[in-house]
Amino acid sequence: MKTALVIMAAGIGSRFGGGIKQLEPVGPCGEIIMDYSIHDAIKAGFNKIVFIIRKDIEQDFKEVIGDRIEKICADHGVEVAYAFQALTDVPEGYEVPDGRSKPWGTGQAVLAAKAVVNEPFAVINADDYYGKQAFIKLHEYLVNADKIKPTDFCMAGFILKNTLSENGGVTRGVCCADGNGYLTDVLETSNIVNAGDHADADGKVIDLNSHVSMNFWGFTPEFINMLETGFIDFFKTVVPENPLKAEYLIPIYIGELLREGKVSVKVLETPDKWFGVTYKEDKPLVVESFKKLIADGEYSTNLYSDI
């Protein structure tokens, strides 16, 4: 069965201190974080990779990873496609507000892939390392998508304490779930830091063992149609209130759909430790983390040799 991995790689990290943080080498042979995600996805059974980027970084992106991944994927029967997120892609009848400079967030990013995604798909951030188990669990869910409703989705549920940065606050979707492991709400929470026996978000205490979303979702193709409808509503109701900074974010939209009873989201817990390059100071830790994973036998120095 065809399953796609959609990688959101259009953003430039303002907190990173310049440069395209998704293209920073972190592996022993110049691998970037995306290399490990793509490796884990292909090994789990995903057979299509979709990169969402911006047109202005296309050349750099293809030089650093795109062209290389296309060759690797061709050897393994894995399709590669591109989609482009742009500030100017707004619903018909609407215009980009004067002074707006950044695209519209992760919801718009996935919507940009509408023309190239027609199968069950997972969505990840380009600059996050998720671990192998999440890919395995989400792929297993998605290959059985013909047995579920088009509005039955899933997400990788990370443990909050495994997703914090030592170098500053992070934003996480803190999850609420029922007794059967289905998401009931997701609360986008900013500036979360480790406070020892708990996490703190601007004075709000959060359990370190809470499930959080790391933007690793599993969707049926129907979700893209829902995103399109939601994007129009976003422009009607949210953009007028904050035209320069409003963002159409997947966790927030999922929360709205859940409250309206329109979808279900199964939380698939993963014990893996997340790491990523949110801040420039994170990079040395990420490099050391990959060295340890390789030393522990999780990966080869010749990354794709075991696929």
C-alpha cells in the first residue's frame, strides 16, 4: 500500500541565528537530521517522500539533500515529490495583508502538498529527530487506513521530558487523551522549560510525563480537504484579528476538529527521545546524540546501507 512521508522544510529558524537550520550537518558523514528521518521512514515501510519547501531555497535544498535522496529512493522503489509553500497562496477572494512577510504555518504547509498527496500520509518537521519507533507505529496504523473511517487519524505521543531543550523554552502541543488513548484536546503551549520535578511554561506547571505532539501526525487523504475548508475559515475569523502574525497550525486546527466531534486521533505512545536544532546551541548536543546512536548500533556510519 502506498504511504507517504510529508516533510515540512519550508521554515527558516529565526531563533537559530541565521541560515537554513534544516540543512545543518549533524552526522559523521555530513548527514542532516532529515536523513535519519527518511532512513527510518523507508525502513518502516513508507514508499513516498514529499518535501515541502519554499521556492527560494529549492537550489540549496536539492544540493544538500534532495538530489541525493532522489537517487537513494530510486534504488528502493520510493517516490519523491516536491510541494512549495508560499505566502501568496491564500484562499480565493482573499489577499495577503500589507506588511505580512512569513507564510501561514504548518496547516498551510501541508495544504501546499494537495496536488501530490493522494494516499495515507505522515507529517513531520524537517528539523526534529523522532526515533525509529514512531515511524514504525504510524506506518502500521496508516497501512490499515482502508479499515478505518476517513476521519480517523493518529499522532506520535512523545513524553514531554524527552522533548525539552537545554538551551531555552520550546513550544509543544500538550495532549489530553481519554481512557482509550484517543486525543480529546491538544493545547499549543509556548516557552516550556524543564524545572526539575516538573515543566514550567511561563508559570504554568506541566507534568513532565505528559504526552505532547511533536508535529508527527498520521492522516488519511481526506485531511487535506478538511485543511482547505479550515484555511478559508482561518482567513475569515483569525487573520483579521492578527493579520501580520496569525498562523494556521495543525495542532490548533486538530483541536478545533476534536471539539466539534469531526475527527478522532489515536495517540501512539513512543518512548524515544526527541532532539532537534531549535537553537544554535543545540547543535553540539545533536551531533553527540547521533554519535551515541551509531556507537550503540542504532545506525551505521553508512546510513542507508541497511535498507
